[in-house]
Amino acid sequence: MSQTISQPPVTSPTAGDAPHSAEQFGEQRDLWYEPGFLDRLAARAGLADPGIARMLEVGVGQGHWSALIARRVPALAELTVVDFEARWVMDAEGQLRGKLGARGDGVAITAVQADAQVLPFADASFDLVTCQTVLMHLPRPEQALAELCRVLRPGGVILVAEPSNLYPFSAFDSAAAALGLDGQSARYRLWLACHLGRIAQGRGDFNLGDRLPHLFRTLPVEGFGIVMNDKVHDLAPPYSDDAKTLLGFGVDWLETALGADAERTVGLAVAGGLEHAEALALLDVERRYLAEQQRQLAAGTFVAGGGAVHYLAWARRTR
Ligand SMILES: C[S@@+](CC[C@H](N)C(=O)[O-])C[C@H]1O[C@@H](n2cnc3c(N)ncnc32)[C@H](O)[C@@H]1O
């Protein structure tokens, strides 16, 4: 059995933000984890508990996270997914059935359009509640976490994965190294201002992962655990196909932020505390970085560390 439920239209919690594009859900998202890491995570969080049959993922997108986790829940019988955007809700069952394959047989899938901060479910409806890279987009992540906990039954598991996304802008890759002290500091200043601007405008906190232990303290949970994703991408030349996918994604993202979305990037930086003229000047530095990165990629000399700061935290709802 499966169904799609569309709630009455809801107001965007992050008004003015571009919706999540299909590009953000590209192939690169499949490369985030080593399977063994997720197996160990599932064991530590107790996902093989026979009492975990009803799972909820909030902010499903194209189902990448649901599929990775659902595969590691042996007693799974019902998978409910929520997204704020109608297109991901309409798409959800097909995406999930495609990703789960035979593992999805006999699992009832329900997709619901709703806001993570106001979930349309009764208290204690689920045995496992999870989200990945969703709280970072919300103006009120504490409220969403409280909602996730409210719909979780006592003894059930909450599992949250969120990054700290400033790291890539301070990473010592070979294009950044070519910019020298002033250029590298300028890069960090620009993106830090954008992150602060995002918070000031109520568009979320892209470093929310750093606050997960603190946020969990506010919940009625016990048995808190937290780990860091152990995946490091090999981005040294000659580039593997996976490296090409990841590097291509990064270049496309930066090209958009400095090109089609330049006005938005400047707006965020100004909201984060920069003068308009300085924001424009820092964008030019970042354009120099991008040009240098593209030159090195074409020459096959670009080198980067390939790590990310991505936390995964879990706990059990107190009984
Ligand atoms: C970065 S994507 C993550 C998708 C998926 N969790 C994954 O890891 O592949 C964030 C998702 O959260 C959804 N989203 C954003 N704000 C939301 C809200 N207030 N309530 C529910 N979903 C929301 C977006 O539409 C998007 O699909």
C-alpha cells in the first residue's frame, strides 16, 4: 500500500530562497558515505531493533537519505516521508521504490507535503525519525527538532545528519594556495559573511552541525551519540570518475553563486555585515579563485583534501 498526501498550501518557511533544484540532488549525493560507515552507524543507533517498523524522514528531497537508512532497518514496514516542496512529494514513492529495489517490497510508503516545523502527525506515531541536511535550512531548527521528537514514540530513535559548511572555504587546496594570504583570507571573509547573512535573514544556519550536541540537550532523549562521516574523497589527479563528478559539482555551484546568483550572494554578504563595495570586491577575489581552479583542472594539476565536516547524531526518546 502506498499513498501521497498533499496538505493544504503552506507558506514557505524560508521565503525568498530558491527551491532545491534537481542539480543539488545529483549523482554527487550518492558518493557521500562509505557503506561500512553507515552499517556501523546503524548498529550504534540501534536501527536493527525489531521494534523499529515505522520510519519517518523529514525533508526527503529525492530520497537519497531515506534509501540509505531504510536498507539498514530490518523490521521496516512503513516508510513515511515529508517534504515542503510538492514536486519531491509527488516524486517520492517512485524515487524510493527505484532506490530501494527489492528491499522496498512489502514496505508501505506514504509521502506528505508539510513543514518540518509543524508536522501533521499524532504524538508517538513513529519508531524512527530522521533527517539529513534539512535543519540547516530552517529558521527555527529547534522547533523542527521538537516536532521530530513529539512524533517519535518513547524508546524510539531520532537520527540527524547535518554539516558544517564553512570548512571548504578555508581548505588549503591548490587554487586557494595560489591566492596567497590576502586572497585566502578574503575567500573566508566572503563566505563567512554569507553564512551570517543567511542566519540574519532567517534562511538557516549552514554550520548547524556544530550545534547538534547542544540542540539535542533541549530534547526529551537519552543515550545521545555523535560521529563524523569518515568519507574522504580522493581528489588528486589523475581524477577518478567520482572525483570528476564531485569537482564538476563544486565548479558548477561556484559558477552559479558568482554568476547567475551573484546579486543574491552579495545580498547575503551584506546582510552578514559587509559593505556593498567590499562584498563586490570579495566576489572578484572568488572569481579569481574559480578561474585558477578551472585552469588547474584543465591542466590536471588541481589538488584538494576531499574531506567534509558532516556530523551524525542520534538518541532515544525517553520513556
Ligand atoms: C538538502 S535537501 C536534503 C534531502 C534529503 N534529506 C537528502 O539528504 O538527500 C533538503 C530538503 O528539505 C526540504 N525542506 C526544506 N525546508 C523544509 C521544511 N521547512 N519542511 C520540510 N521540508 C523542507 C527541501 O525541499 C529539500 O527537499
